[in-house]
Amino acid sequence: MLSNVKKAYFDSLFDSGAFHISEEAFMLRSGNKSHVYLDHRFYLCEPAHLKCFIANYEERLKNIPGEFQLGIVDSMMSPVIVSSLCYSLGLQFVYTKFEPLTHGLETRVFGKLDLPIVLVDDVTSTGGTLLASAKLLREQGGTVEHALISANRDGTARDNLEQSSITLHQIASFDEILNYLKPKLTSEQLMLL
């Protein structure tokens, strides 16, 4: 059974146009292609959407045991999500960059590593961005055992993260979102699935 906060998220994804289904396949960060694309870039610019989105993350964070901080991965949406969550929940965070800065301190990890870290991003296909951040943090002495995302394309990311002893938590799978949205989709969109 879907929670009201999850239903509100799915409805707002559709209503805002953030959930795309196109005849022309989208190129994904992983290098794969898909006819389905979830784009939070414009979606999270709207305060009501951001509030709904963060409420879903807060709901999932309750399932992670113990005290922890959040981890920003090197993606476009992770800083927005983590900053909002940390402000709302009073948590600290650590920030990872894949490439060292070319100015100031040439470091790739920013923040204290004194608490276990829950990595946060929006969507993943393979888990590659989460795994790269976990590797950086672990090399610096950080503890990473959990990751939290809004949506997972399939089981690939979960399997890849589990191989690195990271439990993946998510708001939903793409299948769950699509099943909920099917009554709203056109016959052309349904044929592409």
C-alpha cells in the first residue's frame, strides 16, 4: 500500500512533467539508454515539489538505524536534497567531489567523518556515482553502509551496492512509479514501456 506522501510524489512527478516517456531514447549517465527518464532538475525548483520530495526522504531515513550524517555525492541534485534534509532535520553532512578542486584546497572530501554516512542522490541506474563516493569516503576513514535515493531503474544498483556492503533505500522503483501512473499515460506512452 502506498503512503499518502509517496502518492503525492508520484502525482507531482506526472503533473510537473518530470517523468518523461519518449519514443527517442534518453542517454543515461551510466551510458545506457532508456525511453523513460526521471528529471528532478526543474521539479525541485518549485517549493511545493521540494517539500513533497524531502518529506519522502525523511520518511525513508526513519528506517536507517543509529546516528548518522548525510553524504553529498558528485551529482547535480544531491547537494539540493542533502542541504534541504540537513536544514530540516538538523543533521551534518560530508561532501564528495570526484575531481579535486583547481582552486583553494585540492581535496575531494569536505566535512567531518566522525559519524556513519548515508549517501543521498535522486536517481540511479547502476549505483556508479554512489559507489565512487563511498570509495572516496572509505579511503579517508569514513563509514558508509547505507544509501538513499528517490528512484531505482531496476535491481542493478541494489546488487552493485550490496557487493560493497551498502544497503540501498529508495522511495520507489521505476516499475512502482510506472504502475501507479499507468492510468494517466497515453496509449503511445504505454507502448514504449
